[in-house]
Amino acid sequence: MIEISDTSLDLSQTQTYTLSIRLIPSGFCFAISDKEKRVIYYSCCEGAFPTESAILQKSFAQVLLCVDSNTYTLLPNLVFQSELQEQYFLNYIP
């Protein structure tokens, strides 16, 4: 596990921070950034997502999620067109 923390991280102020979570095939990474978009905490780990993490139990102003995969991608609802559904599927078959 890699963990980097800035001394300015104040866990009583998480409602003012942004939590960014990146799920990758081998594990996950997450970062906490302040209002100035400076990353003040970073953690990356292989294996299961730590649902019991004290930091991840906090409320945040914003949560961003990114999912990396070799076999699929997420398609936002705003750009999804049902008539192109088969093409979306065929474009991501390995």
C-alpha cells in the first residue's frame, strides 16, 4: 500500500474536500483534494476496496469515480443512444 498525506489534511473538514476514487483491475487508488485542487492525501493499494476505511466513511463535498478496465467502459447516460447499443458492445469485446 502506498500512502502519502499532507500535513494540511484535517479529517474534521472532509465536507469541504473532493474525494476521487479510481478502481483499477488490480486494486484501487483514491485521492483527497482541497478547494484549491491540491491533493492533500493519496492512497493506492492492490486487492479489495477498503469499505471499512475511517477516511472513506467521512462525508465529502464531492466524490468522483473512475473505473479502468480492459473489457468494458462506462458510458454516460447523456451520450448513450439505445439504437447504437450493439455497436457500443461490439467495440469493447477483446
